[in-house]
Amino acid sequence: MTEIRRGTLQEQTFYEQVGGEETFRRLVHRFYEGVAEDPLLRPMYPEEDLGPAEERFTLFLIQYWGGPTTYSQNRGHPRLRMRHVPFKVDRAAHDAWLKHMRVALDELGLSEEHDATLWKYLTYAAASMINSPG
């Protein structure tokens, strides 16, 4: 997964390796299809339209994995824990979030290595958002 640029060998970013923007848009769109129908998670999104939340999450993941920095340009530092403080995120919410993300990730059909890398990050991120014991 390397290419030659101006005579030097450079590694591709994870973002590039998995297919770039289209892959992350597919992942997040499928994830939000699950969230839209989830009685535990849907109330955590006060907007009637989930589109803005979907766009923010897509841009965050794109930036995190080595794509364009549009998220930070538009929203500043991610401050993920701070942005989630207004919501009760307990183990049940964690599990529901990961359930929908697992479905979305499975539908991407990534290589085993890329799937494992992304899943490891997502499970870590979900655990770090827990802010309530129950």
C-alpha cells in the first residue's frame, strides 16, 4: 500500500487505503440509518434531521484517519467528551452505538486488517464517551 511521489516512497494514509471519502460516507450513513430507528440513541440527537450530525461525524472520521481537515476548519478541536456531556451515555447507549456501527462496518466489506483497525478505534471511542454508570 505504498506509492512513489517525487522519487520518495510514502505510505498511504488509512483514509486512502480504505477508499477515502466515499467509504467514510457509506459507513456513517449506514450507522445513522440504525440510529434513526433506535429508541435509546435517537433522543440524543435533538435535531429533527440527522443529516447535520451525519455530516459532522463523517468529517470527523475523515480527518481522524488522514483525510482533509475540513472538520477542524469548520468546528475547531473535536473535544468529543465535552460535546457529549449533555447526554447520558451509559453502557446501554455504548452497546447500542456499537451495534449500529458494527452493522455499518460489516457492510463496507473492508479487508480483515482494515476492519480490525477501524473497529479497535470505534470500540475505544465508544468506551471513552461513557459518562454515566447507568
